[in-house]
Amino acid sequence: MVAVKAMSYSDIKHPINLVSKDVIANKQLIFKYLRDEAPVYKGKLMVLNAYFVSRYDDCTMVLKDPRFVRDRSTATGGGNKMPFPMPKSVKRLAQSMITEDDPEHRRLRNLVHKAFTPRNIRQLGESVETLSHQLLDDAEKQGEVDLIKAFALPIPVAVISGMVGVSDEHMSVFSGGMKALTDGLTGINFIRTMLFDMPRMTKFVEQLIEMKRLDPQDDILTALIQAEDEGEKLTEDELISMVFLLIIAGYETTVHLITNAVLILLQHADQLAMLRNDMSLMETAIEEILRYHGPIEGTKPHYATEDVTLHGVTIPKGKMIATLLGAANHDERVFENPEVFDITRDPNPHLGFGRGIHYCLGAPLARLETKIALTALLERNPNLRLGVTADTLKVQQIPSWHRYESLPVVMG
């Protein structure tokens, strides 16, 4: 956790901006304030105005109610799909299946679903187990490592590269592009990423798709190219967007789910001891991690297709809505003792992977990767501990995410 100063509701600066340092440092207090005092709040999402909804039932309603859409042009009656203009290379990243509404979203999801067969997922799981032990062999020799770089990050990199069928000779280019995309979407690297890294990565993916067309392989990208639904296939732009979506959603989610899981367990010795004593609790433990401090704390923005009044506040037609899943997952109206981390919590209807038509397609794979990785790590390292005090860890200032810059641990 980042260092948290003593703060009360009266100290909160308005309008609340989800990327401000005060919010990052006092996130759960801010979330509780919103749930208690302002369940619909007009705040800031970086430089954009947005209406925040923070209670569980309200977030669920927005995610499932057809009055709220992902395509801004549908809500406003024209104009750009996104709240600001973007170059074509960036649109392929920003405008993917997760920013579409039905029926277009259903068409894309049906096509993608055909590539995510149980056989493909099973094969990926087998590779994760082998890789986890290889990575731990190296990490344990070093003694103290940044768990993100040494363990949590290489696993989804290998999985995503396997999914799109990247050969060993192209792996350095692909992994470099993945790092540029995920590290460069905020902060000072943003402009460089948009102007240079995105076009380079787009060209690489175009060439990769062409290679798969000429020489089909047993991988998910080939399956995406070949997938048909009632005679329709993914277009070239849709294929490129899908690869970018796999990188951003699949890679980022798993890296930080593994990282957050390890940190939370190390901070709750009683729960960690319970899990070590009964590893059959791993699945419910992962669900509780997703609720308590999962990596995803908000969805892509929604837009109101009509004026909607909620808790006495009218959200005007066309305006942006941010669903604060991280707040909803601590809503005492749904979860008993929500600030208590309990790996036996059941039922646990958290919103860690969203809800409704945009429920995360890769959720089963992220859960599987995390289960395999955590099992290997904990079984091999009974004396695993943090390498620094928890209050020195830095949470990145990225809206809708809860992710750490590093996680130093001592193996053993």
C-alpha cells in the first residue's frame, strides 16, 4: 500500500479526480465517501468530466441497462465514438470489441469466442505451469527479486505470444511492443507511444496476420482469422484491434492480479496460513482478491442515451459515466464486513471482471494463470516475504486500475 495520511471527508478536494495523488493515496476512503454521500458524483477522469457511480447496484445497473452504451456517437446522435479525436493507429487500440454495443459487439464476441476453445485454454494452462517453475528456479537463485519482472510479468507475455503464435525470432520485437503499449499509455511516454510505438506495433501485427494467412498455425490468432459466424469474418482492422485487446486486457490484468494477490496474502498472515494449510481454497481466495483489491477498478466509460435521474442527480443524455467497480466491491449493502479480507467468502458476487455483455471474455484464462502461478510460488516458498515495508510501495496513477510499480520480495 502507498503511505496513507490521516484524512477525513472534510479533507477531500472537489471535484474528485480519479488520478490525483490524494485519491490514489486514500482510495478506499474516497470510495466510501462516494458510496455514502454522493452515489452519483460529477467528477474528473483525468481531464474529462464524468459522472461517477460507486454503489454495487448502480454499477450493475449501468453495466446491464441499454440506456447506457459504450459508443459515444450512439448517445450523442453523431460525432466521434471516442471523447476526443485519435490517429488511426490509436483507434485500433481504443476502438475494439469492448467499446462496441450490440449487435456489433455480439458479432465480434461470437467470432472471438470460437477461438477461445476449452482445448486452447487447456494448452495455455499447461505452458503456464512449466514456465512458472522455470521462472521460480531463476528467482529462487537470486534470493530477492522484483516479483513483477521476475515472475508475474513473463507469464502473460508468454501466454499472449503463444496465443498469437509469435515465433522465437520475432519474440523480442513483440515483447518490446507489448511493453511500449502497456507502459506508454500514460505519463510522459504517451506521445512517443502514440507517434512511434503504435505505428511500429501495428505494422508488426499486420505482417504477423499475413504470415498466418499464408501459413496457418495451431494458435488463437489463426483461429481468429479463420473464424466465421453466419458467413462473416473479422476484418483486417478488427483482427489488429483484437490483438491489441489481447495484449492490453489479457496481459495487464494477469500481471497485476498475480502481483496484487501476493501482496494481499503477505499482508494477511492468517489468511495466507489458512491457504497454505488447504490449497483447495485457492479458487475462493482468488475471487476474494478480485473483490478486495483486484487490478481492475473501473470499466471503459459508458454514455447515457437519454436523461437518467439516479439518487436525485440527473445524468444528461450523451454524458460520460464511470462505473467504479473498486468502490462497488466494498459496498456494505452487498458484502458483509467488506473491509475484511476473507478467502472463504462465499458467495462473492464481485464485479472484478465486470458484468453484462462486456463481462471479460478472458476471465477464465486470467483465473487459471493466477491459480497456477500462485500455487507454484507458495508451495515452493514457505518463507516468502516482502523485501520492503508495504507503505513504500507505489501505486501507479492510472484511472480504473490498481497496480504497483514494483513488488520486491525475498524468496525462501
